[in-house]
Amino acid sequence: ELCEIMEWSKSHVYSTFHICWGAQAALYYHYGIKKRSLPEKLSGVYPHRVTSAGSMLFRGFDDIFWIPHSRHTTMDRDDIIAEKRLKILAESVQAGVYAVSTSGGRQIFIMGHSEYDALTLDAEYRRDLKAGRNPRIPANYYFEDDPSRSPNMRWRSHAHLQFANWLNYFV
């Protein structure tokens, strides 16, 4: 069913915005790029930078912006670069490729979770603790990396700007 939806989107949707596992599934479906397992779960809020100057998706962004990630898999940068129809728009030294697009933005693939609210990573961390998974504390998330303190919500303005840019310039 998911493949049918992705196929339908090629001719019925002006621009798709795939997020996290949806981005990984779409990159595999449309371009044959396989996800790679990480040695441990990537969880936290990481600094990113725009790597494609002039990308309208990141119009108005600061030089460094923060985005939450929570996943066990990733997409290999070299695999994406090898696909000439794709362009990496933004990435992080710690979290890897963040945003990929086709020319003109008809398909956009986002590897992180800019849509997360302030407590989403906290809920995931506590769920994993309760399940006995012994998770690492999400990086750069709680004040002073202390889970008894409140999360440091540092991505909201960029998240709103990113979605507004997608709606204004691609949809």
C-alpha cells in the first residue's frame, strides 16, 4: 500500500515531504538507496548546517540550526551523492545527512524530526528506560544533560520556518 501511495505521489502531488523512516522508505522506493543500521540508537538534538547555498527550503536559516533525531538507521552520504538526481541540502557532523531533494523540490527527504515538540524525545527516552533498553540520555536535549531537568527546546523556530518555506516555495 505504501508503494502505491509513493507511486501515486509522482503524478498527483506537487511536492512530497518525507520524514525520517518515511524518507528512508521513499529513498529506497524511488532511488534504490538502502538504509544502514547504526551501531546504537541516534537520539538527541544536533547542530546542522545548510550545505546547498540558495536552497529555498532553508531560506532565513541561521548558519547553525538544531534538529532532533531519534532512529536506529541512517542513509549513507556516498549512496545519496552517487544518485545524480538528488542533492544534499543540509547535514550534521554528528547526525549525518539531514535534508535531500530532487531538483526543483518535487521530492524532499528529511532524516530528522523537526516536527517533534519539546517532550517527544523525553517520552521516547522514558519508554525505552521502562522497557529495560538502557538508552543513552538524548544528546544536547536536557539542560546540563540531566533527565530530571526540562528539555532545552532549541529547534522550534527553525522547524516552523522550514515547513513555512516548503509550503511557500514548493507547494
